[in-house]
Amino acid sequence: MYETKNPELTAELYQYVLDHNPALDAAQRDLVETTHRSLPADAGLQTAPEQGPLLSFLVKLTGARQIVEVGTFTGFSTLSMALALPPDGRIIACDVSEEWTALGRDAWTRAGVADRVDLRIAPAIETLRALPDGQWLDLAFLDADKGGYVDYWEQIVPRLRPGGLVVADNTLFHGEVVEEAATGGAAAIRAFNEHVEADDRVDHVLLTVADGLTLARRK
């Protein structure tokens, strides 16, 4: 049995992490605050603040120009990736809520990146199935309904270019993935994690970032 080297993430240590990450820009900060103010019951669906700079970093690291996002909510993750894209880059953002994504539209416009975001309001699996075939996708961010993760994965991976990256959020699901009798979202994430582990098309790692983050690189 290995022992974790992770320190307890106290409020003070978490703030230290945020303080030593790249600072959110004004549009990102405003969007986080607006989401918590306007949607207090749902604000927990927002990508964690420390994941915004990480997503921006991964876009730059991979040189991504073509991105798919499954699960947009109020658009913080979308904004974080769009800010890192070159002017000719595009994000296809999949969601089913006009209400939630309206907050994102406003933020993308204020940040000057609205032209980089192609928001598609429809069940994500339909949007993904309609995408062009071939290996053209540079990066995908998966943060939607957990029961759909495997189906989304199977639409995304064949479209990834070699070296392209899938980033899947919530892959520890509040720690419930360790429970063999898990149900609901936890059971779906357990199945997804096993699916990724068995997929020889990719190299992957599961990280203890926020609620668990899986990175998978197309071979």
C-alpha cells in the first residue's frame, strides 16, 4: 500500500495554490462571481478556479486550435480555453441550457473571444455524432452528465489527432469511486475510468486535481 504525499488541503493551503497560479483575468473573475450570485444552487457545477489556468496551459502546451467542450454550464472553462487560443482557433461548446450559457455568452463577448466559441444547444451526443470524421481534433474537455461519459469518449477519441488530448473532469466523483456498491454518477465514473484504462488508443493519467482530472493523449 502506497502512502499519499498529498498534504491536507486546508483553506489556507488552497488559497496559497490560487495565489501562486496565474491570476484570473477580469472577465473570468466576473463570471465566477456572477455564477455564484445568479445561480447559487447550481454554482458547484462550475469548473474549479484552479482549473481555469490549467486548461489555458494545456491549450498552449498542445498548440490546440480545434477544441470540443462537452458541458459548458456558465462558460468559465470555455472562456479559459478561448483566451489561450490563437485568433483562428475554435471551441465547439456543447450544452443544453440557454439560461446557463447566456452568462457565458456575455463573458465571452466582454473578453473579446466570442468569435472563437461555437455554442451548440442540443444533446451533446447528437452534436458529437454530427462532427466531421477523421483525426482533426486537438483537445476535448469533458465535464457533463457522468452517465454519458463513455459515449462521449467514443465519439471524441476517433476524432483526436495523434498527440491530441482529452481532459475529463470529476473522475474521482467526491471520493465515491472507491465504493464497489456505488450508484448513480459515482458508478458511471467508475465505469468510465475502467473504460479509459482499457483503451489502448491512448496514454492516460488520473490526477488528484479538484474532484479528479483524467488526461488522455491519443497515441
